Amino acid sequence: MNFDYTLYLVTDRQLMSCDSLTEAVEQAILGGCTMIQLREKELSSLEFYNQAVAVKQVTDKYHIPLIINDRIDIAMAVQATGVHIGQHDLPAAAVRKVIGENMLLGVSASSIAEAIQAQQDGADYLGVGAMFPTGTKTDADSVSMEELQKIRAAVSLPIVVIGGINKGNAGRFKPMGIDGLAVVSAIIAQSDIKAAAAELKDLFCGKEKKN
Ligand code: TPS
């Protein structure tokens, strides 16, 4: 199946200025987000599951894929589109065995070796970064633009870039063959989530904002 990775929102309720995650996700989709990842690092299993059920209602309404961060069990329980894992979660090959061929598997990579390994292990797409300094994930290894170019050349999988992506840099990636932007704070922490998403999408696609 073909997915549109153009603008991939990764959620973080701690950074939101409104208190409804479902409302934030809906605004992001209305602004043009093409994929949503539910990322919850603090919640109990039950609370995470309940959030996933609620967010899935919104993503289903707009036919937008929902990806669950790290929790394969929750992804399967809510029939999410897929799961996204990092280098310290279960190994990608093991996750692929558990989820089967019909769920999407995303893997974080910050080096050429990690990217090639993830592709061999059955990943469907890569989240490459952190491209720029980010306060959202403090343990993320950094990736230079040169390394990104090498990763792009080394794998055939779709790649989204992540980490410090904002309107100042969103325009740099499409010409390098990158499939999309994965964004936390530059969307979720904004007071107008819909407008923030729309602007990033235009910048990624190479459209200047007209005032
Ligand atoms: C698709 N990750 C790397 S940097 C970062 C996260 C969550 C924070 C970015 O925040 N690729 C995908 N999903 C993930 N969860 C990761 C990588 C891991 P900000 O946009 O505020 O800088």
C-alpha cells in the first residue's frame, strides 16, 4: 500500500496549549497532516489505549493513517495502521514477526548503519533525525544534512525527517528526495494548529506563503 508521508504529526500532550488531544489532531488533519503518530511516554497502558481509541475515531473520520509509538500491543488492539519504534525498543525484525505483513512499521534511524539495518529488518519507512536541536526528545542523536543525503542514497524506503523541523527549514528536504516532515512542537505547540500545519506543508512542497 502507498502512504502519503508529506506531513506527519507526532503528538505530545505536554506541549499543547489546548487540552483536547482529539481536537488538536483534527485541526492538524484539517491543516493538511497526512499521517498521525500517537506518542505517549507517561501514560498507563489503560490511559494510552483509551487515548488511542479516541484519536482513531478522528483519524478514521478523515481516512488518515494512525501510527502508535512503541506499543505494539496497543497498535494491534485498536487496529491502528502501524507502529513506530526507536533503536531502544524491540528490534524491528521481532516487531515485524509480531505484527505480520499488513501493519506499517516505522523505525527511527540516525545513521547509515541503522537505516540499512532497519530496511533489512522489514521497516516500511524511516524517521531520520534529529536534524536540528530539539527540546522534545533530549536523547535523540543528531544527523547532519550530509548524513541525511547518504542515508537517502543508501536505502529505498520512504524517509521522513524529524527533530527541530520548523518553518525556517521545512523547504530544504523535498529537493533531497525526502518524502515528508515529521513534526512535534512546530505543530502541536502552536496556538493555531491548523494554520501551522498548512504553512509547513506549503513550505515542504515548495510553495511560498502569500500574504
Ligand atoms: C517518525 N523522535 C526523534 S526526534 C523527536 C522524536 C519523537 C522529537 C521531535 O520533536 N521518527 C518518527 N517518529 C518518532 N517518534 C521519532 C522519529 C523519534 P520536535 O518536532 O518538537 O523537534
